[in-house]
Amino acid sequence: MRVADRFRDYELLDCSNGERLERWGDIILIRPDPQIIWNTEKKDSRWKTAHARYIRSKQGGGKWEVYRNLPDRWNIKYDDLSFNVRTMGFKHTGVFPEQAVNWDFAGDIIRSSDKELSVLNLFGYTGCATLACLNAGARVCHVDASKGMVQWARDNARESGLQDKPVRWLVDDCIKFVNREIRRGNKYHGIIMDPPSYGRGPSGEVWRLEENIYSFVELCAGLLHDDARFFILNSYTAGLSPSVMKYIISSVIVPRMGGTVTCDEIGLPVTASGLVLPCGSTAIWQKD
């Protein structure tokens, strides 16, 4: 497992009985997590003094219960990057801190290159991976179907002092965008893909991960430059294991591009126990 253990403004304090106790800067939140099936003792006193807790509804969805003064949004940092955080519907905050291991991976490849690399970030969300690549010196195309998420990503770039870096911010359905890029003959040295399990595009296009991911990886492979350096595929869907994603990338990309494929779970260290909470899976193709 690759562990995101360098995030100073985020800390997974404890986890028990289906919930996480987390520190986001100075704000303490409690959020549900279905993977936490153990019921260990909650020794950290901050379980009782959190700023807010997300409560799931039996009818679906849920809401935040606020116990202490909670700002509409606040800022956390990761190295030179700054991200705006806020409590959103369906328990999210705008940052997936375990993804820092993938930001670091992409940034290291970009910095080690002897030329400027172009990176495509699909399902780019609030732009954390985009900012990491810009900060490392790449040109980035950021695509997400949500206008609000793309604006949030732009705000994060401004907070990080990266607003003048070479980036395209696009509100678009990712599949339609990739098809157009192929017709235009555009190519990328790196592709980052963090698709949702289920989603809808701007015009109501339906995305189901297990049904669409293989064909979409095939499609995106057509955007890889002859001198491409990496392809990152991430998933939070329990049924899509690291080995399944490795098999997909190995079948689609390696026969044409060579290189190697690695896969693993990614996770966060838990302060209270010293253990690691698994938070998703990643498969990575890298040029030899």
C-alpha cells in the first residue's frame, strides 16, 4: 500500500464504528466511511468536540450537523499548494488527501523531464492533481463536467499562485472531450483519470464505472504522445481492484507503448492506532 503520510494540514485522527475523525487544518470533522467496520475504543477526546458531523439518512443522502463555529470555507496546504475546503453534500470536502501520493508521483516525473510535458486531468474535480502538475512545470488540460467544480479548481490555482501557469479549464463531458481531442490530433505526455463510480455529464450523459472504464481507457490511449511518460487510473469503487485496473492498462497501453504497470491500494495513516486506512486503488503505467 502507498501511504499519504506527508499531509501536515490533514490528519486522520481516529476511525471506528463506520466513521472517521479528521483534522482539516484547525477544523475537526466526523464523516462516515463504509469500510470502517471495526468498533474500537474512541480514546481521542475530539470525538466529543468536533466542529461538525455528517449524518447519513436512511432514505439516502444525509446532512451536516454543526456543533461549533464552522466557516463556510477554509484553506489547507500541501507543500506549496493551497486548497479551499468546505463541507459539501454527500460528506465531501473538496479534497481527497490520500491522492497526495499520486500528486507526488506525477510531480516527480514532470520535474525529472528534460522538456515541458503536457498533462490531461480527466474528472479533474477541484484541481488538486492539476495544481501539482502545474507546480512541477507541466502544461495541463483540466476537464470536469461540473461548472462549480471547475471554478473551485480555478480558485485553488489562484490560492496557490498558479493562476498564470499554462492551463485550460474546461467544463465538458470527458468522453465527448476525448473524442474531440482525438479528431483534432492532440496528444499528451501524461493522463490522470479519477472517475466517479456513477455520474452524469453536462447534458445528462450517464457514466457507470464498471460498464465504461475499459472502453474509456482504450479511447484515452489514443491521446498518448509517442513520448508519453505516465497514465494514472484511480478508483474508489470496491469492485474495481488494483489488479483489475492493472490488467486493463496492461492490455490496452503496454502492447503499443511498452513500459511497466504497477498497482496498489492507497491509504491514510491513522494517528490513534498507528495503522493505515485503505482509501482507494490506483494503477499506473510508466515509461521505462
